[in-house]
Amino acid sequence: MDKYKMTNLRSPYLGIFGAMVLVMLLSSSGLYALTYGVPYQPQQQSATIMGASANQNTTGVATSPNGTSNLANETATASTATAPDVTFIEFVSSIEQIRGHLDQALGNKESGNDTLAQTHALHPIEEVYTSIEELIVSQNGTLNQSLSVALQDLSSSVPNATPEELGGQIDSINMLLDNSVQTLVPSSELTNPAFNASVVARLLHIAGHEYEEAVANGTIREIAEYQDGQAFIHRAESIFNSSASNINQSMAHEVEEVNELFLNLNTAVTNRDDPGNVETTINGIIHELAEITGLSESQLTGEESGTEEQDPVAIINNIKSLLTQLIAEYRAENYQGAESIATEAYLENYEFIEAPLAQRDQQLMEQTEVMLREDLRQMITQRVPIEQIEQHIAMINANLDRATQILSQ
């Protein structure tokens, strides 16, 4: 952190100048005005959950005559390539993490919690900035100095600044972040659904780890990590919603499922649900993103796959085993446990046989999907008699037996 401890370069006129710069950036961005930097709008939440900042950022891309940024000329392939560039994905993911920290810093300041505001103001410097500094320096050393100074100045300003003053500083930082994306990332990447999905997946992957550290047995153990995870989820959802119009209409069903899973994820986090359930829902979103983009889940998250593709019949057998466990939990009136098993049976198992089953019997795939994903969970929520649960699972198992015969051919 020592290299960030520079002289305070801010002046009383920075907010006014910054606003003028933002207007010029947006007016010059034209068709390349993109979606990054839009602050998330969380649902009504408890006092421990920070709201969105007042910042409103739109990122444009400064391009050269051939339609790519300066860095893109050196590292990207062709502007028409659909495979996203990993370097740019990691860069934008880091930018969005910084935005999430800034949102939480301001939210805590507005709530009168200077300690947490200070913590979140320091996180961009301590946890994120070093991962993007080299790239920014390679294209614009002055921009790097301005951004690093602004971030350091923000952390030192928290104790004495008013929420309005802190918000002004955050607005200025977000403009610098916009400029960084404009300078480095080509528009062909930012309008590519696979690129956006990869950024979403990485943010969710990190959010899941933060949440796992923060929550245990329905109790928040680490409030800063809890808020980090929450902010990253909302930024991921904002990016997905803003970029959904670029997704092929043939994937409308998958887009609808992602939206539903985001709703479930936000509810689970708000309710301080078990980290395993949160991870399952995150994995479900990433799986849907893989179906939408054609990329593997490990490509989307940036991690090498540690397991080979499972045999569909083995997956079906696992689903049936889980449903047997579900009946036992429901009979014991452990309704939350039963619902968690139902979610696991669908998101971490059935989702992986949908594609091969649909190729052979689309109607069977869709019917079983609704029975498992919607009907079963609704019955658990309604606390129907155990006999109805057993009857419904028997019908699911009959469909799964048909699926086994079809997929074994």
C-alpha cells in the first residue's frame, strides 16, 4: 500500500470538472456507450445490507479507426472474434469489484457506520488494484496515477467527509474507472454476450467465496465479507440485465431461468441462507450462462475443470437418490432441508442432462424439468401432505426411468 500513499491532488473544483469530463465522454461514445458502472438497485433489505450509491456511470469505448482500443491492437485477434479475451474479462471483473466496494463504502457512510465505510474504501487498494495497475500503466501512466491517488484519497477522507462529499469523490473515481475501460477494452468485447457472461460468472464465483466466509448457521460472522458478496452479486445481475438484449432470442428460456435464479439468490443472501445453498444457486446461474454462450462453466469462471463429464445415467441415479433423501427430510418436517435437496437435484444434476435428453425427447425433458424445478419446490413450500410428495416423486422417477432408457440407446 505504500506506493499509493501520494499527495492529495484533489481540488474543490474536481467534482465540477469531473462532471464536465463525463458529459464529454458520454457524448463522444456514440454507439459504444455500454452498461458497466450502473449502480445496483437492491430490493428492500435489512439495516445491515447496504443500498446502492447515487452514482450513475455509463462506460463508452474509445476506439481506433479499425474499431479496437489501443491495447486491443496488440493483444486481441480480429474484431469479429466471438471468443472473449481472458485479459479483458479479468480487467473488467476487477473494475466491477472496485465499483461494488465503492457502493458499499458510500452506503455505510450514509448509514453512519464509518468503520465499515473505511473498510470498503480500503478494499479496492488492498485487494484489487494491483491486478489492474500494470495494464493501465501500459496504456496511460497519468490515468493510473490519478486513479491510485483518488482511491487512496477516498480511504483517508472517510472519517471527516460528509456522505455528499464522499459521494462526489466516488463519482470522480467511477469516471476514472470508465476511462480505464474505454482505454483498454475494445467495443467488440463489451458487446459480446460471452464476454458479459464471463464477467458475470467471475463476479458470482467471487461472491460465493465471500459469502462462505461471512455466514454460518444463519449468522453473519464477517459483515464486510457479507456486504462484499452482496455487492458483487448485484453488480453481476446489473451487467446481465443490461446485456440481455444482445443474447439470441432462441435463448429466451435460459434468460428467464437466469433471472429467476438471481431472484432466488438475492433472497437466499438476504435471509442468510446456508452457504451451500447459495453456492448451488450460483452454480445454476453459471450453468445457464454456459448454455447461453456455448462456453464451458470452467471457461466462464476462469478455472480449470477438475472433473470429467459425468455419464447421464449416473446423474439420473443420483437424482433419484436425492429424491429419496428428500422424502425422509420432508417426513421429519425438515422443510428447508427438503427444499435444499430439491434445488440440488435440479441445479446440480438434472440441468446437466437436459441438453442430451432434449435432443432425443424434448417433451419428456420439459415435462420433467417443470415437475422437478417448479412443482416439487412449490409443494414443499405449501407443506402439502407427505403422500402427495411421495406420489409426485414417483411420477418424476417414472420419467427419469424413461430418460435412462432413451439416453442408454
